[in-house]
Amino acid sequence: MPEFEILFQSKKSEARLGRIHTPHGIVETPAFIFCGTKANVKGVTMSQVEEAGSQIVLANTYHLMLQPGSQLIRDAGGLHKFVGWNKPMFTDSGGFQVFSLGHSSVASEIKGARQIESKKTLLKITENGAQFKSYIDGKTVMLTPELSIKIQMDLGADIIVCFDECAPYHTSKLYTACAMERSKRWANRCLKTFKSQDDGKQMLLAVIQGGIYEDLREESVRFANENNFIGGSLGATRSQMYEVVEMIGKMLDRTRYVHLLGIGGIEDIFNGVKCGMDTFDCVSPTRIARHGVAIVKKKHLPDNKQKHLNLSKSIFEQDFSAISPDCDCYTCKNFSRAYIHHLIKAKEILAGTLISIHNIRTMNRLMEDIRAHLAKDTLEIAQKEWCV
């Protein structure tokens, strides 16, 4: 059975060092989980992900249930063998994707993502589950709590998540409460399905709901704390995220592992760590890389008005330095900003791969620095080095 242990607790905040023990290895926390949404971290190989110091990756239930199907992945020996990754893996429930397609603002609220115009595919929400149209072939699909857990157990990830209704924050308190209560009922069904098939190799996380409403969040936390879940997961809106994360961090059972869903901004990670969050996930490091954007410490930025380096800008045309002079990644050891700028202008897909490798390594370096400073209870020093 996967377990979580706390190694050190800060005296200045809720921040802590920990370890998640899984059948596929140990995850030192705080840690960042890289998103391999469709069974790959887009644009790079799993060997490159591992060489960049990654401990754990995430795959998405919603996408994998539609293509290629969890049965095929189970027949292949499970997700680890299918993707060629022998370290810990995390799968989400599919709920976020289902409901973000129904409520188009959910993704932008939670992840700060740009608004993407897309046809809404969510057909209806019932007590049984969520019915939607497949974006692949238009077929109607019903995703239930039981099916979400069965798919995740077929996939074989080390950490899996209960199916929940991810309501956008701007809905009424009445609807938010109804969604939270439905999520609690669904969580009980998830737990029942999980316990009926549990082989001791997976950890099941609950999801904390309740929107921006403190009493609803408190009720959702109480449910997670009192029931037989190994850990708690949290989703929050960006506009009020810090307030909500701090509130939830104080409410959750502090002996449990806590994951902050969909958060990848450096400032947001520091805030989450100080509130007691143990792991984070987001697609942003590789997504922005495919648009020519590199993550660096603030001392490598031209000015404090920018948070990242946009290597498509003409100022890098004759810049023969590495993306980060102090970075030990494959990209920084072998290529210059000028070369990558050239690849971007030439529309060569290698540009996205090279920047992705750098961004993955940089996020891992960030978490390594956080853990090193946290062990000395000097997290504020790391924050000054990394945050603009």
C-alpha cells in the first residue's frame, strides 16, 4: 500500500518535507508532477523526462478512456509499461476535463489558462454520472464514479483520484453546495469500487470542493478527513486561490498527503508549499515551451516586468549564451539562445523539444531548491531567488 511520511515540519509555516512510498519508487516532496495527458509528456520522450530529474508523471483518465481505451493499456501491462516509465504515476479522475468542456470557464479560472473557444460537449449531469460526447467520434459516453475508478485501476497508476463535479466558482452557493454534496456521494461510490478491487498498490485521493465558500469547503474537508481516503486533493480558482489554499491547508488532516491540482506558477507553488501542499501538477512548463517560452530564475530575466524568457524575440537572435547559465540540462549544456531562436523562426519542432527539456529540468531544480531550503527552514531564501 502506498504510504506518506513527514520528514520535517517548518516552524515558520505549514510547509513540510515528506516522502510518498509507492510500488514504483519514492517521491520526495514537495514535488512537481509533469502532465503526460495522453500517455506522453508532449514533445519529449520519457527518457528525456527522467534524465531531467523527474520523479513522477500524470496521465489523464478522460483522454485515455477515449483513446486508446483502458482495456488496451491493461492488456499492455499497465500504464507504466505502455509509456516506458518505471517510476510513480498519477492519474486524475477525468472529472475536470468533462466539466471544463461543459463549463468553458473552469479551465481559465483554475489554471489561469487562456480562454479557448470550443464546442461544449457535456450533455447532462445526473446522480449516476456525467454524460458527454466524445471529441474523437461524437459518440455519447457516460462517465460514472465506478467507471472512473475502474479505468484508473486498469491503468495502474500509483495515485488515483475520486470522480467529482468540478463546478466553476461563479455559480451560486446553492449550486456549489449541490455539486459538493453530489461529489461526496460519488466519492463514497468511488471508495466502494476501489475497496472491492484494491490490490494494495494504489492510493485513492478525495477531492475538496466547495468553491469560494468557507463553510462548504470546511464540510468537504471534514468528509475527506473522516472517511477512509489516504489523502486529500484540492482544486481552487486563481483569483482567490491563495486565500482558499491557506484555509484548506489548515483544515486538512496534517498527517495526510495533499496534492494541489492544476497549479504550476512559481509564485503559486511557493504559496502552496507554505500552506502545506505536497505536490503540484500543470501542463504549463511544456505548453509554454512549445510557444518558445523558457522558465528561468529571476536573475536571468531582462527585467522584472517579465516572468519568463520568450526566445522568439529578436533580442535573442545573436545571444550565444545558454538559456540559463547555471542550468545543467541537456539543452543548456549543448545549445544557445540564438540557436533555439533560429529553430523557432524556422518553425522547427525541435525548438519545442529543447525548451521543454529545459523547462522540465528547471521545474525539478525549483523543487530541489525548495526541499533543500525547507530542510534548513529557509524557504524564504529560495523564494527570493526564484520569484519576480
